[in-house]
Amino acid sequence: MTHRIITQTDAQTRDLGFRMGQAITRPVSIALTGDLGCGKTTFVKGLARGLGVDRRYPVTSPSFTLINEYPAARGLRLCHLDLYRLASVEELAHIGFDDIAGTDAVIVVEWPALLKDDRFAFDLDLVFEFDPEYHRIISFFAYGQTGANMLSTIFS
Ligand SMILES: Nc1ncnc2c1ncn2[C@@H]1O[C@H](COP(=O)(O)OP(=O)(O)OP(=O)(O)O)[C@@H](O)[C@H]1O
Ligand SMILES: [Mg+2]
């Protein structure tokens, strides 16, 4: 079953992210798919707080750094990537991606196309779209049991 939520404000998108962050108890990988300005980073700002990233760490867009890392609660850390400026998947090695995949990292990726093409196994894909009123339509797709369990926690 596909879940779909419409948010009318950036605060609503942050709240949704917060709920997802709260539901994360172990390493997962989440793709955030959608055009410029559709709310991906806004969502991660909420997700980070729900995951217990301390308020003294401002959550900013990794569009230039490519990756931002934050210590989180429950023995996890948040690795927030934005691959918009990544020219090839080989460059991921330079930003240390191989060292975070499969560890204690919650991996959240904006502009994930290169990783998807490389068959990286995301647990969840969140697709952001604009509606005619400029609200955001956010659709949740789960791959495998981990993703499905998370969605049932959030939407139960
Ligand atoms: N319902 C909404 N949800 C999310 N953001 C919204 C919403 N309504 C308005 N906004 C505004 O839209 C902008 C979304 O920007 P954001 O940086 O989150 O997008 P993004 O998808 O990460 O873009 P990019 O691909 O450039 O990284 C913000 O300025 C935010 O305040
Ligand atoms: Mg962004």
C-alpha cells in the first residue's frame, strides 16, 4: 500500500519528518526524490530532531558539502547526503560513502538517482511533488521488510 500525505506548510513537512525520525530505531536508508525546492531538506530538518539530533547542531542542506553527519540518539548517527552535484557514483568513495553504508548510519539521500542506478538498496523512497496550490504531495514507498515496518509504525 502506498501512503500519500499532502503538506500545506513547511512546518507540516518538518512534523512529518519528525514522526519518521521518531520511528527509526536502527540503521535505514531513505531516498528523497523530487525537484528543487520541493521540501526534501525541510523534511530532514524534522527527521533529525525526531532521531534525537541535538538542537545545538543546526541541520543545513548538504548541497555543497555533499554529506553532513550528526550524532543521533539510540546509538545512531544521521548521514544526510545531497548528490545533486555528484558527477559519477565513483566520486562517492571520496566522500567516504563506503565507510558509512552498512554501519550505525541512518542514510538519507537527496537526489539519489546515481545511487539508485548503482542498485544501492534503499529501504524507503519518499517522492515529493508540487500540487497546483503549491502544496507538497509526499508519497512513501517501502522496499523490503525494514521499510514496510517503518511505514506501518508511522501510519498506524
Ligand atoms: N509544504 C511545504 N513543505 C516543504 N517546504 C515548503 C512547503 N511550503 C513551502 N515550503 C518552502 O519550500 C522550500 C523547500 O526547500 P527545501 O530546501 O526543503 O527543498 P529541497 O527539496 O531540499 O530542494 P533542493 O533540491 O534544492 O535541495 C522552503 O523554502 C520551504 O519553506
Ligand atoms: Mg535540499
